Amino acid sequence: MFESIIDAVTVQAYQETEYRVLGEEPFTLMVGETCSALAAVQKRHRVDCSAYITACNPFSQVLDDQANAERHAALGRELCQRSLASIEGIGQHPSNRWPGEASYLIFGLTLEAAKALGTRLEQNAIVWAGSDAVPQLILLR
């Protein structure tokens, strides 16, 4: 079993967060809950997995809006360069005590590739879903 250095309160907050996917047909991912909209969009993109990843607030240290915007834009450029289809989103805890984080739902990113990207972006965790379209919280630290 993976032992995390992330405190239990933070992990609980990640589990409760609403991972909103924007675009033409918006929907929300919830950890551990099957998402038929995710299954449909993965099918349209002809993939059997996807990852929801942010570049904002590395290791949960709040950065200013400009720094987060720059990190998000750089991630967007990287996804384009790697020809990875994605949809922008925003991760927001329902209590609104933590600022919403600009994110991407990235199609076809395997669990290992998603973990590597999240680790490189200095994230505590990512959300990943396989062909069952059940988002899973994946702790990286």
C-alpha cells in the first residue's frame, strides 16, 4: 500500500472536489462515481482512459493568479505539442475555501504517463479514469 505524505484533510478535500469539464457539453467528475458523460467523450475520442490534471498551485502552495495562468498556458502548449486531445476544466471544492484550479481533461493518457506528468508539474495528486469511466484519485506523494 502506498503511504502518502499528504495529510488526511487534504486528501479528503481532493476526494470531495468537483472536477468540472468545460466545453460544448460540460460535465462534472466526482472521485469514485461512474460518469456516463466521461464514458461518452472517451468513446468519441476513441480512447479508453483519461486524466484530469492541473498545473496550478504546485504541492498545494497557493500561487498568484498570473503564475497559475502561466503554468496552465504552458501545460496547454505542451498538450498541443504532444498532440494530446484535451478539454479545459476547473477543479473546485464545493465549500469554495480553496480557489478553483484551471485544469485539463486529457484523453488517452495512460495511468503511468498521467502520473509522470502530474509529478513533473509538482502536483500532490491527479484524477485518472480507465474504460469504466470511474474517476480515481491518484496520490503522487
